Amino acid sequence: MLRLRPAESNDAPLLRRWDDEPHVLASDPNDEWDWETELGRRVSWREQLIAELDGRPIGFLQIIDPAEEESHYWGEVGTGLRAIDIWIGPADALGHGYGTTMMKFAIARCFDVPSVSAVLLDPLESNVRALRFYERLGFECRGPRRFGEDDCLVYELTRSKWRSLAGSARDVQSDAR
């Protein structure tokens, strides 16, 4: 069973190593995560989780409130939104459904908050595999947007669309509350 736990400062070396994996670089080439600083900061607008399979870390998941996030990466957005960042670290953990399980958990967690009306994503426009993945989960493309140096597509999943898809996160154990 996949288990999610809060990311801690001692996860920084692992996450830095994952940042150098070719598949991670291809999906996030121009982003520099300051892991040592960010993992040590506890802020109300963000949750950072490590996905483990039988005790082996295999992925990272971040959920933010884009209206409260300090850098205003998403620009001026209204309340009632969440944004998700997700990746699988080791290449041998790709293609086994772990990302789908993690996303279903994250989406359900976002919509556990009654005021959340939609979830946002910002995959690279060129990352066709990620675009298809998000579309299979019910996300709809809202259009292109440039974030820093990256040409991305903004994807959105509304609460009503999610309900119609009957998403489930029952196959995830979480220590993250």
C-alpha cells in the first residue's frame, strides 16, 4: 500500500537527488526548489508530502492555496482554489499507477475543504504524457500561460466534475494530518 507522510528537512538530500533524474528535469527544467529551506518552513497555505511504498520513498506531493502562497506564482487568483505539484522520483517507480493514486488522494484532500471549488495544475505545454495523465483524471485545459521561463498549460478540475467522476483515495494510507 502507498503511504503518504509529511516531508521533513531530512528528506532534502533525496529530493535534490530526484531533481537530477532525467524524467523530473524534463517535467520541471527551470525550477529550483530550495529544499533545505522550504522543508523546514511550516506555513498554513502549503502541505508537502512524501509517498512511500513499503517504506521506500517514491514520490513527492505538494498542495498549496494559490491565493495565500507568498510568491504569488499563480498571480492574482480568487479564494477557493488549490494547486498541486507531484512527481515520482526514481525512474523504476514510473508506470505502476503510483502517480494516479497520489493524485486521487491529493484531489480528495483538496475537496475535503468545503470552500475549495477547483484544483489547478501547470504542466509544461510540451509534456504530452503529463497532459494525458491529468486529462484522464478529469482535468480540463484552461489555456496556455507562461510561468517564468516555462510555457505551460493551466489545467483545472472543478468540484462538480470531480464528483461526477466519483474519485477515490481509499488505496492510500496517510499519516499527514
